[in-house]
Amino acid sequence: MNNKIHNRVIPILVIVMIVLSACAPNGTGGNTTEAQVQTMAAATVAAYVNQSLTQTASGPLYVVITSTPEPTATNTTAPILPTLTNTPNPTATLQPTKTAVPIPCNAAAFVEDVTVKDGTAFMAGEKFVKTWRIRNIGSCNWTTDYQLYFYGGSQMNGPSAVNLSKTIHPNETVDISITLTAPGDPDSYTGKWMLRSGSGTIFGVGNNAPLTVVIKVSKLPDPKDANTVYDFVKNYCKAVWKTSSGTISCPSSELSFRKGSIMRTYAPILENGQVDDEGTLITIPDKGSAGMIQGQYPAFTVHDGDHIMGLLFCSSGMNKCNVTFEVLAREKGTDTVTSLGTWEKKYGDSSIHLDIDLSAMDGKDMIFYLKVSSNGDSTNDYAQWMAIRITHP
């Protein structure tokens, strides 16, 4: 037998047998017609098989069986549930453990400027109270040993330090106030202040920044003496200032007992510590036995009855101050310089009331000099000319 035919016949017989079995009646008393149909179908299949066994297949062999299917029985068995796949929970991403940042003992936060906002304008010498509101964001109490202290910039006649008035606990706020005085020259000024613990730890606000006061001096006050005809204080930088070493700038960038300096204030501190409100020149001679400072003013036309008046003294705390004040004059167009008087001043001695009658110079254009000489060591030679002026009383 041809193997290819055999291989195709066998499956066909199997299929036919399955179909016939399915079509068979359930009982022995089945329908005759159905039996005849089955017999005929079997004969037909047999004929096809015999034919297939006796011939060489020239193409594929097909058997078509037609049958009317019975109605599909309703499946009353329980439905087959889909297999549940156990999906594992996604692996949780491990987050890095946050390390707690320790709260420092001394830390502060700026809350607001209660008074004197940045850029506030004042008249030279005007007093004002600056108040900051800050919060204790550290872990330690701020006791009354804690201080606000001057750190840098313009001190504006403020205190070197001021203690807190009460204990401030963590997360509490406090208003800290200091009394200041606007400097004597029109300009912008910034003062810087820091906090200091009782043990000396220095700290500021935020990222350790200082508290600041920022103001503008916009105007100079008029002299207290209504009869003033020329104000040496107000016009001090119109003079040419020099020391024994040469000409210096006006105003000086700093008070210097080595190089000498010239500055102005409208809040002079007297030897007794009292603060006045008159315009005052601060003159410091340079270092050395010949130390001096001198200012040469522009020519002024003198009239009968004019006087040079003022108050001469050393500043508070300058207990080694020992100087000689001098006023000189030269008529314009001449070379002769004349001393109008000298006044020696030691710290602790009474202040000197200056009064020079200029009537003899009536009608002349006079050049005046204000001079301070050191009487030895220039340390503490902080000499002041308060309300120095030409007046016509």
C-alpha cells in the first residue's frame, strides 16, 4: 500500500467513526430512517476507502461529511473561572533616611524693622530710636547677659553694647532698641549690629548676618546762634586742612591719632559724657612732638562788631588729651599771619569759652586759620571746636 494514501485514510476512518457514534440514537429503538442513513454513509465511506487503497493518489484526499447537529445543550455546570495570577506587589523604593539637623544654641531670625526703615532721611545731628524685632530660633534662652553690640560701619553715636532687658525663650520675639544720632555730613550711612551671648558667642540673624540701620543725612541744621554771619562748622570742608606731614582730605575717612584727622558732628560728647546738639569740629593732630592740624578758610569780609565765638574742649573719655587751640588771621593779599590767641586745654580742665572781637579788621578781607597742636604724645588728643562761628551780636 502506498504509505501516503495509508496515512491519509486512517485519520479519515477515525473521523467517520466519531461522527457515526455521535449520530447514533441513545436507545435500541432508534429511528429506522436514521439507521438507513448511517448505513448508507458507512457504505459510501467504505467505497471511498477501497478506491483509495487501489489507486495511486494524484492529489489530496478529502472526505466531506454533512450532518444536522442537534441543539446544543445548556451547560448547567459551574463556569470555569479564569486562573488568577498572583501579581507580586512592586518592590518599594527605599528612601534615604533623613538625618535630623540639630538646632544650634544661639540663632536668631529677623522679623521686621519696627522703626526707621532703610533709607529714612534725617537732618545732621538729629536723634532717633532704632528698633529691630527678632525671634529666638535657637535652643537656648537669651538671658539678660545677652547683648546687642556695635559690629561695624557708622556707630552714629550709639552705645558700644546694650543688654537685653528680659529673658527670651526659644521661639519668642523681642524688640531691641538703641538711640542713635545722624552723622554730621549729608550722605548715606549704615550701622551694623550683632548679638553676643553671656559666654561671648557672637551671632547674627538668618545666615549669621548683622542687624543694620541704613539712613540718609539730607540736610544740615542752622546754627543755634541766630546772629551767625559765618559758620566755620558748616563750611569746614571749604577750608584746606593739613598736618605736619602735609595736606589731608576733608572729611577724613576715620579718626586717627597717628595721621591726624578732621571731622564734623552735630552731637558732640562733652567731657562729662553729656551729648550736645551744636555743630562741632573734631580736630586731631598727627603723631609726634610737633603734631598739629590746621584749617585755612576762604577770605571773609569783616565788619565792625563781628566776633569769633565758640566752646573748646576735649571729648569724654580722652583722659590723656593735652592740646593747644589757636586762631590765626591773615589779610588777603599779604603774607603776614597773626595769632589772635592761644588756649591750652588738658582733659579735666574747664571748657574754654572763646570770644575774639574782630572790630579792628573792619572792612578787610581776612583769611582765618583754626589750629590745634599736640603738647607731647598725641594719644587721646581729641580736640573739639563747638559752635565755632563769626557772629555779630
